[in-house]
Amino acid sequence: MLIMSDSAGDDPTVTALLAMSEFFVSQGPQAVCEAARCLLAVLALRPVARVEASVRLRLGLLLSEHTSCALEAKEQLEKSMLVAGTSGNMLEVRFHAASSLAGLLATQGHQQQARGLLRGKLEATSHHPYWHTRLLLQLADLMSSEGDVAGQLSMLSRCADYCQRVGAGHTHLLATLARGAVLLTHHDYSEAGSVLNVASSVLENHRGPGQVLLRTFYLTIQVTHLLMAGQVKTAKPHLKQLQQCVQSLSNQPEEKAGPVMTSDLSGVGRGSADDFLWLTRHHAYITVYLVSVLHSVQAGLTDKALSYVDRALQLINQEIVSSIRPSGVLGVLKVHILEQSVQCLLMRGETTNAATQLQDLVDVCHAHPVLVYSHRAVLHTLLGLYAFATGGLDRAAAQLQTALQHTNCRELRVLISLNLAVCFMKMGTSKDAELAALMTSVTSDGAGVTCQSLQSAVSYVRGLFSFTSGRIHDAKRQLRETLAIANASDLNKLTSCSLLLLGQIFMALGNNKVC
């Protein structure tokens, strides 16, 4: 935060303008333009280099965070770096400007330029723990957006090792947990398990700042890991711990991340390498709601899932309304929540509401181009499911086939193929050849799947295929496999569907008593 100072170039006019700027900033987003005018007035007075560099930095931040004036923000940040580079006493200003400029470049699609800028400053920050850590984390985030998983993991490892050397236990844990989360996302379960086991033992003895938020992060990863494995029943007690953990956050003061402007305008406060948070408290609440939605959807508890969806969307919309430029994290969270909501509504036959939320989902993705690319397979899958639910079988098949072209993830490909197989069965004998080839592929790919809910779904669709093909005994065997997995994992929808189909099979066999 930029505040008034008697030493701001020893000029009372500069001091007064800085105070006015700070006052306007405190009035909220609607007064940002007035704050910017005050800072421009300071620059018009040609202040000393120390003041000029800091004011240009603050102006660049205001413009980039609260307006659409990206070019003007870029210009101010570049000038701040240039002026700060004239003196060794303004290193923090230079680092802050470089970090902010890299973030701005990345949002404009200039990832390579942003990466080069950050790498160029890494060596210079090695004796400044806060800035070195910040640039490493920023590089990891940038590589994530580019799909450079190896680079992201490397940066997180460097960050964790560096924080351990400088005694920043909180951020060491944060980087370690982030690395575990990335490994899980890319299905490296063995390495992820090792990383998370180490993090768990360290976390048990951690008594530093942000302990509850770190535990929330750890439990979020743990529950998500279990849900990715389809272990709904096993995840339930851990989810309760997570929900209790995030509730306890409301009884603690909100922690802030990052440095602040110093009162003498010499630069930013020399922060600690521990001055980083996983998420803000508000975003942590939304994330836990998302995990709760995922659990309820897999368990087939659609009422409960939609209740969590409503609460999460309410929190997201509150922040969007109150911010000129909401955090990009909100877009990611909203996309995942809407994806789950659409599935729930389709399962309940609420196609009109599903269409509304599907349109919202498309709108959010179009507002964040990176999300359009990363979620396109899921978007086509949901469009296919909607078409299927509304009787458009040809459109459903086309969307699902398009979805298959946009993903290499084995689990997602199997899930899409299962839905496409059901669609082909519904379309009748005209799709027999394609269906037979698809089921061969599903059987082959499904054998390598470790997710229990997906294994159960594969068995169910194979049973359905056997039933429609007249192979009754094969169908019974496969459906019993489905029931065994579904009952053990609390997969209620699959249990219900399997029992219904078994009932039809026994009815077809004339065994009305068992039916």
C-alpha cells in the first residue's frame, strides 16, 4: 500500500498528492481513476528517481489490476524498472515491477516474453528470499498455463528446496503440496504418494503461519486423490475433516500475502519467503464446496451436490460483482462447478436448467481462452450428453466423437466412449459395427483404468451391451461385477442402474421371483 510520507522527495505537494491517491484507493474500485490522476500529477512534478520509480510501479499496478488500460500499465511498469535500475537501493521496486510486468504479459498471451523476463531476474533475486520465491512460483504457474509439466515440477522443486534452505517452512510445505497436486493431476500416483507422505509428516509438526490453510490444502489434495480413484466411501471421512478445517478458518484473522509499499517510497517492504498463501480464505471456501460437489456427484446424491453448487456460485458471483477485474482463479473454479452442475441436472432430467448452465459454462470459457482449450473435450462431452437427454442421438454421437478427438487422457476417453456406446445402442442396428469396434476399444482401455467408479461403469456398459446382444449370462456376470464395486464404494447411481437392469434380465428369463 502506498501511503503519505514526509520524506517523499521532501516536497509537500508530492506528499499531499500521494495521500490523496491513497485515500481514493481506500474508497474502492470506483475511485481508481482519481487515484491514478493523483499519481500522474506526482510524475508531472518530476520527483526524484526513488519516488518516480515507486509511483510508476503503483500506477502500473492500479492500471493493470483495475482497468483495461493494459498498454498504459505496461509502459508504466517498464519505466519503473528502468528508473529503479539506476540505483542499487531500489532493487525491490525493480523486482516488483518485473514480476507484475511478467504477469501482465502472460495475460496478454506473451508467455515466452514473460518467461524470459522472470528467468532474467532469478539470479539477481537469489539473496532476496521473498522475491526469489515469488519468481519461482510465478514461473511454475506460467509453465502450467503452457502445459510444460516437467518445467512446472522443476520450478516447484527448486522453490521447495530454496525455502527449506532459508528457513521458510510454510512456503516449503506450500511448494511441496503444489508439486504433489501436479503429480496427481498427471496420474503419477507413485511419486505423488511419496511427496504427499513427506508433506503430511512435516505438516503434523508445523506450527508456523497459515497452518490451517496448509492443512486445508493437504486435505483438498487427499480427498481429490481418492475421488480420482473412485473411492467415494473412503473419501467421506476425509471430506468431513476438510469441511471442519475450512470452517475453523472463519474464526481466524484473514492472512495477507505479499509485500506492501514502504512509507518512505524506497520500494516494497522486504517480505519474507513465508509471505505466500495457497488461496485467499474466500477462494478456499469455494474450493471446498467444489470438492464437496465432486463427492456428492460420484455418490449419486444430486440434491446435495446442487445445494453445494448454489452456495459456491453465490460466493463466486459476490466476488465478481465487487471486483473490476476478478481473479482468474474464480474462472477456473466456476468452470469446474458448472461442469458438475450440468451433469447433475441432466441426471435429474432437468434439461432446461441444464441448457441454461451449459450456456453459462460456454460463456465463462470464452472469457478465458485458456479454459476453452483445456476444457474443450469436457464441453463437447456435456453437449453430447445434453443432446442425448433431449433425444438428438445423431447430434449426441457427433459431439462425443468430437470430444474423443480432443483428449489423450485415458480415463476421460473411456468415460466418453462409454457414453458413446450407450448412444449407439439407443440408435439401433444401424450402428452395430461401430458399436462392436467401440466396445472392443472400451474393454482394452478399461483394463488399464484404476478408478473404481470408472471400472464399475465399464462393467455396467459391457453388461448392457451383452444384454442387448442377447448374451444374458455374460450380462449377469458383468452386472454382478458392477454391483460388487459400486456397493463397496458407495456409488449409489450405478448400484441402482445395475439392479434395474438385473431385474429386466431375470424378467426376460422368466424368473419373476428373483426379479
